[in-house]
Amino acid sequence: MRRPAGIRLAPGILLIVAASLQAQISPGPLSLAHASLEGVTKCANCHDFGAGTKRFRCLECHLEIKQRLDTHTGFHTRAVKPLPGEADCARCHMEHNGQSFALTRLDRRHFDHVAQTGFALEGKHLGQKCESCHNAKNLPSEARSVIKVKDPARSFLGLRRDCAGCHKDIHAGQLGAACSNCHNQDSWSQAPGFNHARTPFQLTGLHQSVACAKCHLPQRQASAEKQLLFKGLSFSGCQSCHNDPHRGGFKDAKVRGGCETCHTTAGWKSNRPASGFDHANTKFPLTGAHAAKACAQCHKDSDFHRPIPHDKCGDCHQDVHSGQFTARPQGSDCASCHNDISFKPPLFNRETHRTAAFPLTAMHERVACAACHKAEGKATVWETRLLQCAGCHQDVHAGQFEAAPWTNQCSLCHNQSGFDRNSFSVERHAMTRFALKGRHEKVSCESCHKVLNPAPGFLAKVSTPARQFRFPSRACNTCHADPHRQGQKVAACENCHTEASWTSSLPFDHKTTRFPLTGRHVRVNCNQCHNPVSPGGSAIAKLAPAFSSTPTLCSGCHKDPHGGQFRKGQGRPDAPEEECSNCHTTSGWGGADFDHEKTRYPLDRAHMNVPCAKCHKNALGAERDSSARIRMFRGTAMECVSCH
């Protein structure tokens, strides 16, 4: 409705009208980012109300987006649809929804970086968080001035696409800005795109395995952080990088030129003499294996002006024999056994060994050198101590022949044909302290020299059981068992026996014993008294008579015919008996010489002629044998009425 002419509205009415119009025009409050544009009078800042197509004025304010759309770079180039009037901005950024509404929508999980930005994330970039690249530190100053977001850390705009936009150029611009010419996103330390062969200095030999920083390090570096040099390096000669180890030794030498005259990049010690250098013109011509050696093996400090001693092999080579040949007439001259073609095999062979101090014969001819000449530490033993058998062989006799006269001379009994074939005969046994006689001559060695296992005392050192050759005594009981069971009272066997036979004994004088033989005893056989009693039941004990245990009293051999009447101490069956010799002699048992006067019943004249049996009657023996009748002496009645 039109207002009539001449009518003026009050100010209050204008405010009411303006508020009513705003409520009708604005679809809602603006976002927090655009809150400063709130109000009807500021709508034209974003909206163009001119004639024609309705349009927005977003790009007039957001120049950072316009610049990317004009250059066809970045996310918006792919996201914005070319609609007239910039109307497509509202498809993603919707306004008039209040200050709490987010204008930017970003789905990080499903965001395709290469499809939506044109910058592919590869290699190490794939695992990075968005903020690792999109942060205020990486924004260039020209981008910060146009980005509308007050906090640059919240913006995803403004990053450069070249590597230097985020990374420091450690080459300091020496190789240009196109890092991708040499590197990729997998690793910075590797440069797969770089080929040193396309440079003026091609890498060969050991140079191919040298780290870049070894060569591209400046000679002088003022700053603490060393900057590698990739341009301006001098490589006119080897000494541009390497020191001269020869200390100028070749400046005035006949061999001139660079290091490559004698060396290659395959290795410093893998050198080769120059074509114009002939070692034969020196005091030491190179022959044999010497010709193939590298110069540095002799010229240790690479000073070729310093003379090298070379008169003897020992001037350069270590004596692997540890001075074992210095005492020989020819000294340690290696040429007597070796030549310069090869140290092994030596010229000293088995034929030469025949003329040496130890000729090889018999079984020694088949033994390998290393079996005798064994290594001790780093040196092989060749010295003369091996001339003794014990130098190689174990003493199976465990030192029994160390003393004189044998002194471990194995050759006195053995030879090189075989250890088991010894030359020690019965005749030679006579030279020892125990000559073999009689039956001993026919006994085998092993019968006396038995294997001692377990070995006592001095035999405990050997690994195999040794036979005994040294004996503590030469007495018979050292080898033979005592069949007479003498115990500690061992008499010399040779007093009664000979080596011809054990059973044949020498004449024996019984008068030398405690029991001289008299009367009837002289005709008695030895075994009748020395009865071979066998308490142990062994075969030897049954055949061998006993001597030390033979009794000397009559009661020890003879049965008591008196039924124990003459025991000392009546009433004691275990009491010892009186000696029979008190009444009898060895001439015969019947003729007893008894003095009745010493009894309690002396005989008078009438009784003296009475036979003994008249008074001493036979009766049954009560003590010893109840079935036998014995003559009673003790207990005979002394009253007259007993007999008369």
C-alpha cells in the first residue's frame, strides 16, 4: 500500500517496520564466521540484488578460493560445479543456520586426497596425519595474507605442492627445486632417480659403496651444521680426496703419473706395478709366489724410499717353527726345506728323512708327518726331542723303566716293526735281577707280568692298563700264593724248594725247629704230622701241608688213651692235658717210665712186683668215649679191702 503524500511516520514506527522487514527477508541468523555481516543493511555484502539472475558474491571476499579456481589447483577446482552466479558454494557452505552451525564439512575417513586435490600421498606421506602438513608453520607468508580464517592452523589452504613447501632443502638450492628428479616419497636417504654415471665423475670399484657424505663434505665448514657440497667439488686427481700415503715417494721416481698408474678403484692394496717398473732391476727380484703379492704386503708403510731387509726369509716372514732350527749347522735357512713357489709342501720328504737324525723305517714309513710333528700353539714341533720314543708314543709302562739302566730306551726291547714284537728273551732276562731258571724258563711273560687294573700308585697315569715289570720284592710270594698259610710268618721258599719243581723239596733238618725228631718219629712220613688241613676248602689248601700250625705236644697228634684222666685241673673238660713225656718216650708207647713214689700211694716191696693191671682195671670211660674200655689210673681205691 502506498503511503499518502504529506504524511510522515514516527521514528518508532520505522523501527517496527524495519524489524518486520528483516524477519520477512532473512531466512535465519548467520554463522559465527559471518556474524559481523548480520543485519538487513549488510545483505548486499554477500547477495547481489541487481536485475537479472540472482547471484552470490562469495569470491569477492574469499580471494584465496578464487585464486585456486582461476589457476585450476586445489580441492575447490574439483569440488565446485560451474554454475552461474557462484550459486554452487551454497551446496557445501550453507548459511543462516545459526552461529553454532559448521560451514565446512570434511569427512576425513573417506577423503580421497589424489582425486579431490590432485596431490597423491605416497610412501611415507600415507601414514601422516593431516595436521602434520596442514599447519601454520608450513603456510607461506603470501598465503596467510589472503586466508580469511583467523587461526591458520584450522585451514587446509595455502600449502605449496613442491617439496620445499614443507621440507628444508638440505642441498641449499645446489640441485634445483625438483626433488622428485632424484628422490621419491618412500625414503629421503635413498635417491633412486639419481645416476652418478651421468655426472662428470663416474663411480667405479669401491667408490660405488662409499656414502655420499664421505666425498661431498666440504673441506672447510664454518657452521656447526655441515652442509654437503654437490657443486664445485674438485676431482681432478685422487689426491683431491685422498692423502698421499707414499709421502711424495713417487714425485721424483721413474714411475710418474697419477695413482691410477699402480692402483685401481677396486682396492688400494689391490695394486699393480706400473708397466714401466721392473722389480728385477732392484736388489730383490720377485719370483715365485712373491711376484703375485701386492706391494703393500712388503712395503708396509707405503714408503718406497725406505730400504727393506731381505737377505733372509726371516726378515719378512715369521718363523713358524719358533726357532727350532736355529741351532742346526745350516741355521734357520728356509731354503733347505722350502722355496718361494709355495711354503707347502716342503722339500723335506720321506726320502730326505732317511738321511736325518731319525731315519724312517718299517711302520714309521707309513705314518703321516702330522701324526708325529703335531702343533703346539701356533708352531709345529720338529725339534730333536722327537728322537725319543716317548716324544710321540705314550709310555705304556707308566715310567717303570725311567731309571737306569733302561732310561726309557724302548729300542732295547722293541723295534719299529711293531711294538708287540719285543726282543727281550730268556737269555736277556738273566741280565736282570731275576734270572729265569727251572720251570720259570717255560712260563709265558704274561703269566708273571700281569695287567694291573685298576692300577695302583705309579700305574694310575696311563690311559690303558699297564703290565707290571717292576716288583716290590723278588720273593716267591710276590707272584705265588702261600699254600702253607703262614700268614705273616713267611719263610723263604728256597729253603725247602727249588725252581725245578714245587713238589720236589730239599733235605730238611728237623733239628733246626722247635720239635727235633727222635725215636719212632724219625720214621714217620711228614704228611702224617703236617696234615694238609683245609679250612677254606681251596684246591691248593687241600694239597699243601701246614707247618706253622703243627702242634708240638703229643695230644696235638695222638688220641688220649686215658680218657682225660691226666688233664691239669680236674673237673674241667677244657683244661690242658699233661705232657705224655712225663711217662712215655718216643721209642714206644708201651714202655712207660713212671715213678709211683711221686703219687699219693707209694708202692712197698710187695706191691712193687705186682703188675699194673692188677690194681688199675679196665673200665668204661666216662669222659671221652663211653663205648671204649680204658685203663683207670686216677680214682683207683687205695684201701686194702678194695683189692684183697
